[in-house]
Amino acid sequence: GDFADVTGADASAGTAEFREGAVVEIHGLKGAPELNGKRGKLQNLDVASGRWQVDVEGVGPRRLRPDNLRLMQGDAPSSAAPVSASFADVTQEDASKKARMTFL
């Protein structure tokens, strides 16, 4: 029963969004400002300290507080969109080239 209570509290606090494998951006660090703006992947939560072990891009594993982490999943659709759009353009171009050849 106790576990259910704990997870319920976590969900309402919004920490449920952080999960292993999620991509985050680091911000607001005063002790290591060079890490701000870098991305990393959540590895595991150290329950005792409340910090996440984050595999920081180009840096390696760091233990950071959730306050200094921002989930990046919101950016995924917008950064993926141009890729699919340009892909569609390419296929359309190919189609129109083929069409022209057929007319010739």
C-alpha cells in the first residue's frame, strides 16, 4: 500500500515525466554552468539524494537535481517535422520528373 501512495504523490508533483531514457536539457546550474544548455539522457534516479544520473552529451554521467533538468520531448515533433517535409518534397519532385518523361 505504501508504494502506491508514493507513486501517487510523485505523479502529482510532475516528477513522473522524468523516466529512464528520457532526453533532457540542463539549465540553471551554478556549480557547473558549462553544462547549461547541454542535452543528456536520464539513466537512473538516486532515490536517496533525489538526483538523476544523466549521461550528458560530450561530458559523461553527472548527477543532477530535477530542478535543473527540462524534458526535451516537446521539441521532438518540431525538429522532426522539417525532415518529413523535405522528404515529401523529394518524392514529389521525383514524381513530377517521371510525369514529364512520360509526356515526352
